[in-house]
Amino acid sequence: MPHPLRVPLLLGSAAAVLCLARAEPRRAARQTGRATRQPLHRVVVVGAGFGGLAAAQALAGRPGVQVTVLDQHNHHLFQPLLYQVATAALSQDEIASPVRSLFAGKPGTRVLMEDVTGIDTAAREVLCGAARVPYDTLIVATGSQPSYFGHDAWQAAAPGLKTLEDARKLRERILDAFERASLPECGPAERARLLTFVMVGGGATGVEMAGSIAELARDTLRHDYADVDNTRVRVIIVEGSPHILDGFAPELQARAQRDLQGMGVEVRTGDKVTDIQPGVVHIGKEAIQAETIIWTAGVAATPVAAWLGVQPAKGGRVAVGPDLAVPGLPGIYVIGDAALPPAPDGKPLPGVAPVAKQQGSYVARAIRRRLRGQAGTRPFGYRDYGTLATIGRNKAVAEFGPVHLTGFAAWVTWAAAHIFFLIGYRNRVLVSAQWLISYAMHQRGGRIIVESAKPDPRPIAAAG
């Protein structure tokens, strides 16, 4: 009869041997898996705007995918509200979010603040100066830049509005004009020049900017500058086509023009700018003296076509296929304002945020399907949910197919839509609070001048 203490020991030894026997195949399987594990598929997204962000967020954290986001700035910018920063309605950080914070906790995702200088399609690398970022799939979503239609010399006198720095400079220029106009030594001619603001272009940006400047001058700043006659403020929109807000229904265009004129804005349609010099806008033989000239007339794509070595299409865009891929360059997609996809009706897609967001989501789905070995997706189709433009307090126009809204209803719809599409709950809360305070108190909180503009020593040219 075995010793009573030996029985448990024997049973324990047998159990240990059995466990080791079972564990050995699993260990071997894990080692085999490590040996045959596929490398991560490297997706590089150039540009953290609406399209690039939508694509990167849809791919971030996915198994088997490494996402790298490249942008020259460290923040995502909500461009539709950039004009409100320029007119002191909002602060910079209320419409921008750090890109890194949007991808916090997403494995296999990195964000690099880099200036892209080119793309080596043969080596499949993005060039950032001396650095190179390799890719397996590339998504280019670099947006657009102001286009001066061959008159690049105008840019210094009439800056566009694309970045936070542009908005900051414009805000300080606008506020500084009122400061200088209030000085006792400022003569009538100089005061008239300082208080004239010209928008070159009557699209949505020009209309919204003009309305916001008019409200700022006649509603907010009249309390701060009691010695400046706010009726002398001139806000002018110069539009070469017969109407403003191209793309809207004719009745909405007419309503927007009436609302602007009711706010004191001069709307000059059918007038083409022939020259712009510092402080002067020329319309034929007429010269308008203006301290602040803002270019809101047109945009062109960033130099993506040159980076890829392809022939640029209309507006400098890159012609892409129905799947938004660049023909002849496998694994490269171009989306947003930089892309020109085929249009069934012959009209290019509008350069608005919903187009870029939908294209970013579409490309991300196509990449995921390809990595799973599934067939390609159907051609991209833009779903138009409507178009909105605000003019001023309780004034806006909105078009949702056959449904047209104006006045307060359109204004509330516009405000709700923009708050909904803002990135991050913090920004939504801050913007909502700022708008409520401004609406209730007729005040704007961002009226701070950091760097004052120096007086212009040039003599005032005679208008003619």
C-alpha cells in the first residue's frame, strides 16, 4: 500500500505533465504566428482638415493598419467659422482642436507636424524636407488656397482667409482701423479710408464676412467709439457675376442681397476688379480707398498635382477616378478641394466641408474592404444635405432641395448645424455660450489687439 503522502504527489506530478503537454502546442502556435505575422499596412494621410480627419478617424485603431497624419499645423481648424474669429465674435481656440488629442488612445496612430514638400511615387514616400515618410496607401487632403486668377501681386494688398493667422491679422487690422479713426488728428479723408472695408467676391465667405463687419461696426463698436460716426462706415462687396451666393436659388440670392443692403452693406454685382494696390481697389476707372481689403473671390488647389507629377485639372485640382484614386498611381487617393472627380452632370462638386467629410469616409471604407480582400466599393456619390449661409443677426438663407428657409428660421438652422459639426464637446459648449452672450448683450469678446498696425504713410490718391 503506497504511502498516503505519495499519492497526492504522484497525482500532482501527473497533472503538471499533462498541463505542459497541452501548453506546448499553443506555445508553438504562438511562435509560428509571430513568424508569419503580416506587417502593418501603412496609411499616410496628408492634411488634417475635414476630409483627412474623417479618413484618419475611420482607420485609426483598426487591426493591421498604421495611420500617420501629416499636417503643417498641430490643430484641426473649423474653417466655416474662421470669419467670426476675424470679426471678434469668437476666439481662436474655440474653432480649433489639437490633432493629437483627437487620436489619443488610438493604437497604431501617430501625428506629425510637418511641411510636405513633395511625394516620391516611385519609392512610395512623402517628402517632408529632408525627412521621408513611407506609405503603402496615401490619402492627400490638403484643401485649397486663395486664387488671384493670375494676379498674385494682389495678395499682399488683399489677403485671403484660410488660417488662424490670417484671421488674427484681419481682426487686428479691422480693430486697429477704428482705433486710428478715433484719434483727434485723423482727418475726414483718412477717417473715410480707415472705415472702408471691401470684400472682393460675393460667395458665402464674402457675404458672411461683410455682414459680420457691418454688425461689428454698427452694433458693438459704436459703444466703444462714441466719437466715431458709425454711419460713415462703408462695407462693400464687389462681385463680378450678376448675383451673390452663386449656387443658391435665385430667390435666396435676392433675399440675401436685400438683407445685406438693409444692414448698410453696399452690394456691387456685375463689377469686376481691375487692379488692387495697397489701400486702393480699382473697378475700371473708379478707385475705392480702403484700409481693409479682403480677398473672398476664389480658391485653387494646393500643389498636389506637382507633387504627384500629374497634369493639373481645372483650378489646379487632381483628376481622380470614380473611386477617388489617382489613375496610374496605385494606392494614392486625393480628396476634398484638391480633387476633381468625374461629375455626371458636368458640374464639379462644391468646395464645402460635407463633400470632404463624405469623401474621407468613403476612402477609408474602400481601404478597409481592400485589406479584407473584398471587392471594391461603388463609385463615390455625394449626398447633398443642404446649403446654408448666414448674413447677420436673425438673418440667413438655407436651401434643402425644394425647401427654402430665410430669416430667423434659417439663422437658427445655420447655428445648430455649425455647432453640431464642430469637433469636440468643449468647442461646442464654448461656441454656444459665446453666441448666447453675444445675442443677449450685443457684445463680442475677442476685441483684443496684440500687434497694432502702423499708420500708412502713403498719400491718399484722388478717386476717379
